[in-house]
Amino acid sequence: MSFSYTMRCYDCRNVIANHAMPDLDPDRFVRTYLKTRHMVLLVELGRHGSIMQAAQAARMTQPAASKLLAELEHVLGVPLFERLPRGVKPTGYGKVLIRRAGASLAEMGAAWQEVMELHAGLRGRVAVGAILTPSTTLVPAAVTLLKTRHARVSVSIEVEASKRLVEGLRGGELDIVIGRIADAAAASELHFEPITDEPHSLFVRAGHPLLGRTDVKLRELGEHAWILPPEGSILRDRISSAFLSQGLEQPAETVTASALPVITSLLNSSDMVAPMSVELVQPWIDSGLLMPLPFDLQLRMDIYGIVTRRQHQLTPAAEAMLAALREVVGAGLRGASAA
């Protein structure tokens, strides 16, 4: 059924009222009657106030535009535009539909853009925090995997103690943390996916005078210079506890460092000792540059894992990074099982 745009408004109302669709519900209206062309035409009519110009902007003929508008008014049973001698003017009903149609088209435009970005390669930024061991193993492997899939994602990596990293996560500075939750008060707002613990040993350079001995005591070790992580870290606290439990003084000569290149350089150029994760320094062990002392500190750290915020929606880039981390962890676990 078609209506002429020269029809006067009161005639239009009478015809629409006589042909209104009975018992029309929103779901039926949207799924059965509403078409994208209706929404495009509504937006252009609101923009131009002329059926001829709106039809041109919507890339349709004027008769087709007249028919689409008449269909919409017929289905709704209300006049959407007042027909004027020159052009059309939206009624209150029409203004509602123009606004909603514009929002719907904009949302679909955004959806198209997102799909195109996904197709071309996801973009965005993700901030990852990690304690030392996974920063040299898990995180690089996950970033490499992420980049093979989404080369345009920008990744920043912060290496710190768990306490500082969790603070950054809670404050929104970081998206994902690979570490431990040491603060029980924060546990309720965080989600933790366990990965593994960290067996630690005392490492020295190749040719160190303590190597080869089987009678090394903690008291003697305390007389050497130690490279220790920053105060407040879990590892440093446990080293201190080991000395205290035997009634010994803490090592008098210490260097505080957390950067792996600094630690390995100091070890290789001195007789210092340093407690470190076996996994962390495996390349130096394999190359013969560093060796574990034959002394068991019985030092095992708590399990570390992937930490994220509860009730927080990650960005697409962060979701992609999280998926890569989980995949690398899963591959490592499967490899360990097979071995």
C-alpha cells in the first residue's frame, strides 16, 4: 500500500489509523517488518527533510522511498512525518524512530569496523606484569604467539615483585599479571589461575671455590657476598627466615638487584652467591657459566599463576594475550606430562 507525499497530515492520520496492525509486539516488529532500508531512509529523512533528497542519499528511487515510509507508518499505526508543501517534518513518533535508527546503524557500523580490524589483525594495547622467572620464559613465548596472530597489538611488559604487580593490576595500570597474590585482602577481587611453583637453588659462577664441596654450611655461606631481590619480596623474606631459623646473622655483604643481566654479570665476575629459580637461569647452566651449589636451602616458592581482576571486562587485545598465555601454559603442561 502506497501513500502520496502530497496527502495532508489529517488525511494521512485517518488512513494510518484505519490500517494499523493489531497486537503488534516489539519482537515481531523488529524481526518481521523492520528492514535496514527503513532505518537508512528514516535517518536521511531526518537529515534532509525532503523525500526526494532522502531517497537520493539512501540510493533509492523516490517511489521506493514513499513506499517504504508508508509501510512503516502502516505497521506502526502512527504518522511519522508531517507532509508539508515543501518537504516533510518528523512528528514526535518520527523523532523517536530517527534517533533509534541512527543509533542502530551506528552500532552496526562499529560492528563492521571491529570485524574488519579482526580480519586485518587485532589492534590495541595490553599491559602485562610478570615476576622474574615467567618474564623470561612464559611471557616471551606468549607474546611471540600473540604477534603471529595479531601483529598490531602493542604489548608492554613490567617485571617486578608480585606485591607491586598486584597493586598495578588493582589500580588498572596492568591488564594481566603473572605472579602471586600475597595480600589476602585483595584475593576476593582477583581471579587466580595457578601455573607452577619455583624450585630455587643457590647459584655461583663456574670455578667458584665452594663448588665440589659437600660440607657447605649456611654459616659459611653467610660470610660470602649475596645478591638478593628487593626487600619486601617473598624470596628475600624466605632467605631471611632461613638464617633466623638457625640463629644466624643475615649476610653482611649484599647487593640488591632484580634485573637478570645484572645478576648474571655480577655472578660471573665475582664469588657472590644468588638464590634463583632453576628455570630462570637454565640457559646459563646449559652453557656452563653458572652452577648450583651443592647446598639445599629447602627453598620453594608459592605457586605463581595468571592473575586478573574479577568483574572486569578485558579489552579484545588483553583477551587475545590471555588466550596466548593459557595456550603456552597448556602446551608446557602437556609437554611435561609426556616427558
